[in-house]
Amino acid sequence: MPEVVSEHDSVNAQYRVVAEDEITNVADRFDAQGNRCKFCETGLRCSICSQGPCRITPKNPRGACGIDGAGMVMRGVLHQNVMGLAAYTHHARDVAKTLIATGQGTTPFTIADESKLDLLAGVLGIDEPDVLARAEAVGKGILESLSQDSSEESIWVEALAPESRKKVWRELGIFPGGGLIEIMDATTRSMTNIDGDYVSLAKTCLRMGIATFYGVQVPLEMGQDALFGTPTPHEAKVDLGILDPEYINILPNGHEPFMGFALVQAAEAEEVQQKARDLGAKGLRIVGSIETGQEMMQRLETSDVFVGLTGNWICQEYAIATGAVDVFAMDMNCSIPSLAEVAEKYGTRLVAVSHVIGVPGMPSRTSQNARGGPPTPSRTPRTS
Ligand code: SF4
């Protein structure tokens, strides 16, 4: 059992709570893994086909298929690259769909920063005077760009990358197309007996990096700035100590902040706060968790409704163990598979607000789309 699991006193205090209650948690699980497998640590193992698993040793320098150690390692790195690009492409697609829905007037959102919408519109060649029609067109343009063929040059990279870098990328053959097609090409390439050359695999990794940043993360972040405002430096609170058990606390958790912003808007209504008071709580608060909380915190001032950020994904079991979390609303990314046991012990309702989230034993899933819309707290709040 580790003595100290965090630089944060609140996390250490909550660790002692779960340890005493013998509840599964990340610090104990990490510790229990002990010394890691040397083959896995060095990337010299592979199990992607039925001829494996294979391991590279001095006596056996190739897998059963014939791939060497360098190829095996780089193919493993490429698989990880593909997962990263896929997850960000998923997020960018949801931003695009939210822009479209906002333009059509079917979300609770408006365009908070028109300059960011204009930046995106400029790259996409959209000249539409009406801001909502422009948001819809930009959303559709982003969606289309994600499927740009890999034989073409990404419009985002072409518009936004420095000329000196584009020249090098063209020479190396790593100027990417759209994220979705790049994922398809890279996944195909990294199957058994397709690309076993560590050099071309490494180049594909670089190509994935360019596609991820310019082709996906830039439209994703600029789109969120357009929807929710551009982040500005300001004071905010980050710690498990912001959880007050006198309030109903809803924690939007994940990477995509649509539900979180919709929740804040809904919770600002006096009738919602009165309902919480009628149930015996002091009110209802939205408390950010991991990247979703960070996306919210960097754009929202601390208020009576939005009170800050609990911490990163490693904190989520310790946050729930405070007993102050009524609803843990899980959007895309970073809801750990062991949450149900912790949630049951400390009285938290788990609600998946993304169709890609799957936590064994979770009782609730909302139909998730790009329109936002808050889940309804269904538990009586604790008042002590
Ligand atoms: S792809 Fe090659 S190294 Fe990997 S499991 Fe199959 S045979 Fe073994």
C-alpha cells in the first residue's frame, strides 16, 4: 500500500478512506501490478494475429510472420497513434455536429466567439453573412474535411502550417489528408504482413501527428472557442475540497464539454435551484472533472453554480469517495472501468452521456447527441 499517492492532501485523505473501506482504487491497482513485463515495456511483443503472441529475443530476432524488432516496436507505436487520432477525430466530429445543431437552433448554445468561427470559415472558404447559417456551414465543412482522401492535402494543414514545414512534409510523403481516411490507411498498414518496415511505419506515425494537430485538434478547439468562448487567464479552484456535501453535486467528466456547459446553463435557472432546496440541499452545483472540467474552467468564472475542477482522471475514485458526488456524468473519454463499485459504495449515480462510454455495472445511459441537454438528478441529496 503506498504511503503517499498524490501531492494533494485531499487526494491522500480520500485514498485513506477507500483503503480503509477496501474499495478498489488506482493507486492500489498500480502498486499491485508490480514489476512490468520486459517485453511489453520495450515493445518487443506482439499479439495482433493468431500466429502469436510473439516475443523478440536475441535467439529469436523475428516474430513468426518475419517482422523484426524495430518493425514490431514501431507498429505498436502506430497502433497507439491511431487510437489518439481516432479519439480526437471523434471529438472533432461532435464539435462539428454541435456547430450544425447550434446553427439550426436546436442546442441551448449560441456563438460566443464569432472571431473563431470566422477563422474556421476562412479556411473552409465559407462566406456566409448570417452567423447561425455560418456556424452550420462550418460544422458541415469540418465534417467533410475529416473524410478528405489521403491522396489529397488536408485543407487545414495547407492553410495553417508554416511553408517551411509543408515543404519538408511533402518531401517525406507525410503530408496527410483527412483524419478518418488517415486512420483507415494507418490501421490497414499496421495489420500483419502489410507494412513491416519500421521506416515507413515511423513516417506514418509522423503523418498521424500532423493529421491530429492541424486536421483535427485545431478545428476542434477553435470550434469549441466559437461555441463557448475563448479561454482567458483567471483565478479558479482545483481540488477535491471544492465538493460541498451540503449541495447536490453533478460532475461532468470526460473530454467533450457540451453536456457540462448545458448543465451549467440549466443549473443557473432559479427553478432548478429551488427544486434542489426543496429536496433539502443548499442548491445544485456543477463541478468539473478531468479534461471536461478543464475545458469548462478555462472559459467560465467561478460562480455559485460552477465551482471549479476536482482534478485529473486519477482522482475520480477519490472524488466519488467523498460521498458528495450525486451524479457522475460521463462523456467521451476517461471514465475508468471500476467506477461502479465505488459509486455504489458512496452513493453516486453513474450516467453515460456518450454512446462510446461503457462502465461495467453503470445503471444509466442517456441518448447522446450533439444537442446537449442535462441529465436529471434522481437521488435525494445528502445534507450532511
Ligand atoms: S503479426 Fe507477426 S509478430 Fe505479431 S503475432 Fe502475428 S506472427 Fe507474431
